[in-house]
Amino acid sequence: MPGNSAEKWILYSTCDEDSLSELRALEITANDSIVSVTGSGCRTLSLLTMNPRSVVSVDYSPGQNYLLELKLAAIHGLSYDDLLAFFGVDKSDRRWETFESLTPRISAPAAAYFRRHPDAIRKGILFSGRHEQFYVRLVVPTMHLLFGRKLRRLFAAPTIEEQHRIYRAELAGKLWQWMIRQGFSESSLRRILNDDKYHIEIDVPSPGDYLLERLDHTFSYHLARKNHWVSFMLNGKYPDRTCLPHFLLRESYEAIRRATTVLTPVTDNLIEYLKRLPDKSVDKFSLSDVTSCINKAEFNALLEQVFRTGKPGARLCYRNFLAKHSVPRDSETRMVRDDALAAELDRDDLAFAYSFEVATVAGKCEPMAVAARPGALHRAN
């Protein structure tokens, strides 16, 4: 697993996950102490909508944690309209001035980091990550050059049935399949995502074929025009304020501003961080697609630490992308899998490329003294 990383511009800046899935899986209460993987910061911020007691958000990249700081500062420091303009969802020519107004709310290293990248702030930080720029600069222009009219018809479809018909009959031909296989080949993914500290783990026989199967799934179950990730992936933007990552919806913005959660970003290797925690000290683990960048031995070491640090009844949720690391079925005396819920999340999750693993640390769950405070656990219509 990656360790401390020298400064490099952020890999992820917006949400390529559907954070409602983690909220369903984790069943967060007001007493919970949560360990989360930072990434773009979006999923960690979604956890705050449920107002848990504390969240420690861990990432090996300082820049990703600086981004989390900046996003939280913007949520607390800006009106909802100004927030969307600053992030790049809406137009603005004052983003740098807005950033300077937020610097008292973030750490000095975070402020210095973003001052070294002013263009990313001015263009809208939400779409400036290396991963996002791959879509904005390459995927979206290419797809619209080759399939523009068909994509517009797909996004205009009034029903899932009509959408899937358009996808199968008009889009999913030989050229589309070739583009997906080339764009999501192992070599392409390694060029896009890898750096000296990040190594993709791949277990599926063909990443391109896997993505084609998952695309067919999402167009069979989810309207593209209401799917924030598909909208960004194929159009490079979000269509309106009802189709945004969960943390950016107005009700989530308001819930985060109300939350009293103690949020602590930690820049470290996740396994090494967990090793320093006391036994039975964590209630929930929200670990994103951590399996994408750890091998099987590291994954087993991670599960050992989750079992050691998790309280009896603690919940674990993580996503598998191309690596398919599962909680072993022979470990039921230590961690009990919830395959039924995982299958539901596989079906319902808007970020179609992932499969889920959900498990509970074995042992009697201590009763919760306080029920979960009102949050923002719902899908925008």
C-alpha cells in the first residue's frame, strides 16, 4: 500500500462513487467513530451528513487531504450558490478571490499547496484532478466527436427501457466497444492513474470487457440523465443541481454545516495508521476502493487490522474495481459477510464500475445510547 508521498497534484477531485451506498451499508449513528479513506474527500463529507461523533480520513497523498480541508472550508464559509460557483459547477470569474477568503479556514500547508496551483482553482477545483482531466480533455471530446447525436438521445431518454434500447441499438456497436476496450485497457489505466506510490491491482481477465458489461448494467437500471457520475464521465459536467454528488446536494450541504462531527485528516499509509490505534476503537470503516492499490498480502494485513481495531458489531464497507479482494468466507467467526446487502448495492450503485463488500466484526454489538441524528440519506429525484 502506498506510503507518504512527495507533493504531486491531486489524482481525484470529484466523486466517482455513489456515497449513498456507503451510508446504506454502514448504518451510521451519532456515537460512531469512523475511519475513512479520503480520495476526493466527497465520500468522507457524505459521512458527515449523518453527524457521527468522529471521522478520521486517511490518505497517503497530502494533496487529497488538503482538498478535503478546502471542500469543508468552502461548505462552511460559502453560501450554496457561491459554493457551486467556486467548485466549478456554476460559472464564476472570482474563484481565486473566493479561495483567498477561505484560506483562514484551512491549514497553512493546504493554502500553500493550492497557491502553487492557481489555474486549478480558477478553472474550478472539482474538475481539476488528473483523473477528471482525463475525461474532460480526452474522453468527453472523443466520445462526442464520434457519438454526439447518439449520446444526446441517450441522455434525453424518458425511461430506462427507452434508454437501454438506444444504448443497445445505436451506441454499443463495434466502434464503441473498441473505444471502451482501448480507453480502459490495463496499459491505459496504468498511464492515467499510476505514480510511484500507486499501483493498480487487476484481477479481471479484461478491464475493457468488464467495463462494457458494467455499462450495459447501468443503462439497464439507472437513467443516465439522473446519474452524476455517468453525466460527468460522458459530458464533462453535471446537468443540474439535482444531479450532483451526494455531498453537494443542497440538503447534504445543510446537514454538513449542522454537523458537530470531529473530522481529522491523516496523511499516512492506511494499514500503518490502523496499527497505531487501540484494540476495539472503531465503529465503522468506509474504505472506498482501497483494493485497487493493494495486493492480496496487504489486503489480508488490512483485514487483520480492521478486525483488531473494530468494536464488536463494527461495520466494514469497501468497493472492488478491477481487483476482487473479498472477506474470506472461512472467517465468519471474525467478520460476518453481508452478501445480500452487497448484491443490492452492486445493483443500485450509480458508480457502475464497482462491486461491494460489506461485513460486520463478529461479537455482540454494544447497544447504542443515542440514535442517529437526522441526516441526508436519500436519492435526489
